[in-house]
Amino acid sequence: MNAKAVKRGLARRRAVAAAATYLLEPKNWIIATVIGVGWHYGGRGGLGWGVVAALFAAILPTVFITLGVRRGRWADRNVGARGPRLLVLGFILGSVAAGFLVLTAGGAPSQLTWYFGCMLASVAMLAAITAAWKISIHCAVAAGAVTLLVLLYGLWVTPAYLLVGLTAWSRVELRDHTAAQVVAGTILGAAAAAASYALIRLREPWLAHGYAAGGYLAHSLAVESALAVASSLPSGENATKFTALAWPVSVLTVLPLTGSHSRTVLS
């Protein structure tokens, strides 16, 4: 293989890497995630709030970065230099904080609002690390988005991790990051998403009121089945505990009051 062919091959690799970096930039992942969270917890209304969240978390920061490029404050949308990078992260912190206040005051789904609070903490953590080391924000956001969507929507989203791998490869190929920086960003993003999911689940109605993850219908059917079993117990049957598996409630059949009927309570 001659030198020209090698150069063409390298040029094609860099072109693919540049396209991947552009298409899989944080803005796009954030838009997909906040809309996904809004839709999952609020339906059509939540979808609208997801768009509002995307405005503060993705659109306004992108406008700020683009204006900075046009005015010569930084070289490109990736903002590689530490000083400008911290400035951009500071703007993102302010924008996400403003969005958090809007979501809170406007009555957005509480899970989306909590997720925005977690996002605020994540951006602050990334800024603190960036002050000393250039961790990959592309990979952190990509891994975090895919992890959260997998937890919300199921394993069918798992193939999206291939896009996280493509993002990591592109950042190293373009020499914007080292392998250690993309690995660290990926791990941090996934861990932050898992923690965020654990927190926003605390706002799910079924956890607060004893409803099943599959919805109110699943809970009703579980209780109805347990009641049917309880009512069939003979008089004098010892107290028996029926637990609806995978639900945070128990159906307890206690000692019968009189005759062949049992008294059932929920705990």
C-alpha cells in the first residue's frame, strides 16, 4: 500500500470520526433523554415539559457555544481548551439551574424535575474534574443517556451502547481525548445515570402508594387474586401472608372474625 492510499484511509477515518462526534454530540443525547423521561412519566403533557427541559439543557447551551465560535472565543463546538471549556460549563450550570426552577414552578412531572436536579449535580461534577483533567463530556453524556433510557424503557435500548462506543472511538481518533479520558467519562456518565434513576424512582406513585410498576391495573389484579385466595380459606385457618412478587405491598389475611370469612388488610 502506497503513501497516498494510507493518507486517504486516514482521511476517511477522520471524516467518519468527525461525523460521529457531530451527530452524537451531547446536545442530541440530552434532547432524547429529557423528552424520554417526560414522556415516560407524563405522557403528552410530560412530552411538552421534556421540550421545555431540552431548551434549557441543550438548545440554549448550543446557541451559546455557536455564538462563541462565531466570535472567535473558541475554535469549534467541542471547545477543547480548558479555560473556555470551564466557561461553557458555567453557562450550562446556569441554564440547567434556570430550567430546574421553571420545571419546579410550572408543575412539570416531578420525576423530570428531579432528573434535572441530578443533571445539575452531574454538570457541577464534570466542571470540577475538568478544572484538573479533560474528561470526555461527549462520552459521559452519551453513556448516561443510554443507561437511563435502558432503565426506563427496557433492554431493547441496549444496542444504543454501540453508539457510545462509536462516540468514544471518534473522540480518540480525532485526538481530542485519550483512551483514559473517554473510559472515565463513560463510567462516570453511566454511574450518574444509575444514581439519577434511583432517585427519580422515589417520585413514582406506585412506590409512594403501593402500586405496581406495571401500573394501577397490575396492582388491582394482584390484590384481587390475593383476596380470592384469602376468601377461600376455611374457618380457623392460621394467619397467612400473601406477597405480590415484584410489588412493594403485601396482602395479609388475618384470623377470621366469624364463620368462614377472613378479614384482609393491605400493608
